[in-house]
Amino acid sequence: MEGLMKVSSNPHVRSKLSTGKIMLAVIIALLPTTVFGIWNFGAHALILVLVTVASSVLTELLYELGMKKKVTIQDFSAVVTGLLLALNLPPQAPWWIGVIGGVFAILIVKMLFGGLGQNFMNPALAARCFLLISFPAIMTNFECDAYTGATPLAELKMGESVNIFDMVIGKTGGTIGETSMIAIVFGACILLLMGIIDLRIPGTYILTFIIFIGLFGGHGFDADFISAHLAGGGLMLGAFFMATDYVTRPITKIGQVIYGAFLGILTGIFRVFGAGAEGVSYAIIIANLLVPLIEKVTYPRAFGRGGERI
């Protein structure tokens, strides 16, 4: 009976899937865009992915050993964090960028706040934003052997035309994991079919963004303009793999819809009115900070205390 009274921190498992199995499913779903990114950008991208993942896992292991806590690297959450961070890095970034990012994501954002379930924002995106602020020249340089010049979204913001087909298949510059919309959506379908995620957050996010960019983007609801925005800047990667993070998303259904709509509006504001061409990372971590408020106003009150029946 004592074991039944223990309540762990979120995410709470409500199915036969354990945290480790869920994280393993996310890793499998990320493999298409990871493999494509390595094929697209070459050996240095592979090294950066391996170094970032290894740094994340090692940081968690050393922290838990040093603090005499239970070792939890077998739940694969550190692998997921490292992989997501690597996929958000420029392909020619130096290897030490991955090390700094992995240590920051795991130690500062995750472990110092209590570990899995206690972090208040997505560790991978928090680390990416930290790196963007600390090393802007490195983090915004997407030139490599295969591609030179600005990313498609940067070109679009400057009023230039872009090749949407190349953006969809991924033959463009950008971060390691954001370029191929096809690979990202294929991986997302794996998570949807397995029931790991649903379309409530990503669907609301994408729909709200389309409406916002159509109203304020200056091109109306031009299909090519909207398609380019959807295929670039990591929007699909963020919508399906980071905005849906169990720990940093709202737990209420209506809260998830509000959360997704807020993400779409924020991303639209950053892209249309901001100096940069992307904005997904900042939109998600800002929305993460508002999750407690969203849950407070959307969580149903207990029946019998003047609230609705749950």
C-alpha cells in the first residue's frame, strides 16, 4: 500500500509505456531527419551530433554520481535532449559548441531544477538560445561546403525568391535537423501512430501561424509564401518534437490549444516584425514560462466546490 501512495513529478505515465520507451520512440522518430542532416551536411555534422549527445549523457551521469543520486541515463531523456540540441546547431559549428550546449541543457536547465519532470523550459531549446546569445556569429553562420549564403527564410525576409521544393526535401542551408520537412513529418507520423503525441498542440500551432502570417506577412494567403515559412526555420521540428514535450507543455486539453495558439502568434511576431528570420526557439521557451499560468486558468475546479464536473 505504501508504494501506491507515492506521487512522482510530471510527466505522469498513464499507459504501459515507460519514460524510457517514450524517449526511445522519440529517438527513433528523430532518426530520419538526423540521418538526412548528416547525409546533407557531411561528416562534421555527424561529429557534432555525437559530441553533443555524449556531452549531455555524460553531464547527467557525472552530476548524479557526484551528488550520490540514482543514475537515470537509462531513461534516454539526456539522449533526446542532446539529439534535439544537435539538430538545432549549424552543421559547421565547432565541436565545443555542442559540449557547452549539452552541459548547459542538462546541468543548468534540467538537473539543478530537480531532473526530469522539474525543468521549467525545454532544455535543448534553452541551451540553443543560450548559445545564440553567447556565440551569435557561430550560431547564425550556416555556410558549409554544400551551401553558402543566407538561409531560405533569411532570403525570403529580404524579399528574394526561394525554391520551395528544395526546402521541402531539404536541399538547403540551415541547422542540421531543420531542413528536410519530409523527414521531420515522417518522424512525426511515427509518434502520432504510436500515440506518443497528438495533433492538438502542433495542429493549433501551425494553423495559428498560417492565419497570422497570412494576415500580417504582407503577402496575404499566398500559398508559396506560406509554404516557404512552414518548410523553413525549424517550425515543423519545433511543433512536433519540442512544443509537445511532456514536461513543459500544459496538461489540460484546452490549455494545450491555448499554448499552441500562443506559439503560432509568437512565432509569427518574431518572423514578421522581428529582426531575425526564424523565432521558433524563442517562441517555445517563452510559452514554456507561461505554462503554469495557462494551467491555472484552464484546470477544472473540483466538483462540489463551485466548479464543473471533471
